[in-house]
Amino acid sequence: MLWSCDNKKAKDKDGGTAEIENTDLVASGTYTGTAKEVDPEEQEIYVETADGKILELYFNETTKLTKGGTDVPFGELKKGNSLEVTVENNGNSLKPIEVKILD
């Protein structure tokens, strides 16, 4: 199943983060991709998957973030990082269960 949402973010003219349109909802599972945007203030990332889908992920207190098998803070995430994300589809949003920084 695949849905599309209309609320992605991109850099606006002032260098802040602006809404990006047409994010995708995918089935629960694990996906690989690249961090397209990272928003530390919102604890949010956009991941472009290997097949071109854009996933909007809001971190919460239960989201596990690792690099090299070690837990790391959200600040370790950078635009362009290769990622493996495990998500749960909640009907109208994706809950990030685990995000692994691969590089």
C-alpha cells in the first residue's frame, strides 16, 4: 500500500526549513535510503528511499538511533547520511522504530 501526503520540507529562501510536498506512506518494514532533510528543532527527518519514495519521520522518545551499533543522539544525523530505517505505518503517518546511520 502506498499513500501520499502533502507536507514535505525543503530549504526556504532564508535557509530555514520549509514544507516539502508529497511525502509517501509505505507499509511497515525496513527501508534503506538517504537523509534528504534533517530538522533538529522538530526532531524530524525526510528519507529518500532507494526506490525514490520520500518518508517523513518524526522521532519520539522510543525511536532508536544508532551508528556502528552504538546509540547516538539526534545531532549525529546529517543531510546526505545513508540510512536504514524501520518504520511502523500508523494509517496516516510513519512511526520510526529504529534508524541506523550507515556511513
